[in-house]
Amino acid sequence: MRIDGYLTADQVCELLTAACAAAGGQAAWAETHGVSPAYVGDVLHGRRAPGASIQHGLGVERVELYRRTR
């Protein structure tokens, strides 16, 4: 089910990848947004979820959804 305006976790990682490339690399993006390059790398490799600083830097927020199963 697709919900307009919402992104999957993979799509958020794609946004972060593109943002890092546009900034000149993970270290540059991390410095601009006040996070460590290691943290950015962890998010990009699925070891950690993007927290508030990364979400803010990407212009996204995390929301929780539920759907009916019956």
C-alpha cells in the first residue's frame, strides 16, 4: 500500500545518500548538520535509524502508522 507523502526507511537512506553526494561526501554533510560521519555511515548501512538531527537535515520526520489486518 502506497501512501502519498510518506517515505520508506530505504527511501530516507536514498535521500541521505543524495544529500551526502551533493554536500561533497558524508563527512561534509555530517559536519554541516552537527553529527559524526560515523553516525551517518551507520545510518546508510542500516546499523542505526536516522535520529532527529539527520531527520531535520533531510527535512523529514518519523511517524508511526497502523493498518487494519481484518
